[in-house]
Amino acid sequence: MVDSLVVLKNLRRLTQEKLNINPINMIRKKEERNGPIVIDLTGPDGNAFNLLGLANQFGKQLGWDPKRRGELNTEMISGDYENLLQVFDREFGSFVILER
């Protein structure tokens, strides 16, 4: 009979080798990202409230005044989720990619 502990250890070792994981040091440095910001709409980042928050944050970073950010927020919530995405993409699509 096969020892299940041996099987699990071998499976773990093979998985670590395949994924190139060093079991001694599982903390890695954050890689610098170049290029556009990518938002996965199928995950929690695609939540409408998150996108509204990002729109406000990006507006601040772009130097928009509170009135302009408020108008954008109003336009984004004036319709359904697809409208929110279209407005977000129109305003920030030059540096943000939305993935479905």
C-alpha cells in the first residue's frame, strides 16, 4: 500500500518545481509594472463601487476638481453597469484596460 504522506510530499515537490517556487522563501519582491492598468471585470475589481472609487482616484491624480469628479460619478451611475463601463472607458481607456 502507498503511503499517502509520501505521495503528498512528492506532489508538493513536483508542484513547486513546475511553478518554480522556492519553498524556503515564499515572499517575493513586487515586480514593477509598465504599461496600462488592467482591471478584471469578472473579479472583485470589476465591482461597480470599486470602479466608481477608481474613477474618483484617477480624477484626483489627473488634477480634476471635485465638481468634475462629481459630474463623472453622476454620469457613471445614471444608467446600468454597461453605461458605467462605457463612461469609465471613455475617460480612462487611454491608460486602463477593462477585461471581461
